[in-house]
Amino acid sequence: MKPLFTLLLCLTASFSAFADAVSPLKALQNADDARIAAMRSPDARTLSSLLSEDLRYAHSTGAVDTRASLMEVLLTGKTKYLGFEYQQRNFSFPAPGIALMTGRARVKAATATGEMDSTLSFLAVWREEDGHWRFLAWQSCKVP
């Protein structure tokens, strides 16, 4: 009976460790999904809760936005994300409270300079701030 109890205790501990390892990933995926939705249908409250005060958003055109300037172009409609579809999205956790997101996405957007329909390769950084994942940085380039 004692070996069975020990085995069950070990399995329970292993499952708890696995659940703890999965939950930050799921929380991050949910935060990123909410960010994409808030950028496609701009919502100031949601964007404020997801974007870090220290945001640096480097577009594939070379333009760079801060949190304030990105929110301004989205909320005024100067930039409209018409489509955003991940072809690949990977996460890694290189340090406590930091997550890297890499991959490719097909992005359709309308800006003052015209429309864009491109496949982008990207690196994004998320940081845990006050117990919540906040979008800290984005860098992308067009895939030829």
C-alpha cells in the first residue's frame, strides 16, 4: 500500500508541475489573441491593459511607435489592421517574467500611405508586469 501511495503522490506532484508550466503559456496565448483583436477593432481600454508603457513597436516599414503613438494611430483609424493570421507562432521563456514570441504572420493593413498585404517574420517580447503579460516589443520584416 505504501508504494502505491508514494507513486500516487509523485504523479500528483508531476501533474501539478506540468500544469504550472502550461498555464503561463496559455495566459500568454490568450493575451496575444486579445492584443490582435484589440488592434483589429481598436479598444482603448483593452489596448491600455495589454500594451506595456515601455512598448517599442518597430513596423516592417521601419517606422517605430511607442505605446502612445501606436494607440493614437489605431484609435483614430490612421492605421487599420484588416487581417492578421499567424502561419507560425512559437513562445519561449528565456528568463522569469519574460517571453519571446517568434514566427510568421500574414498581415493586411490600411495606412495613410496605402494598403499592405504581406507575410512578416517577427520577434515579439512580452513582459510580466504586476502579474499580467504586457506586450513590450515588436520587430518585423517582410518575407520576400
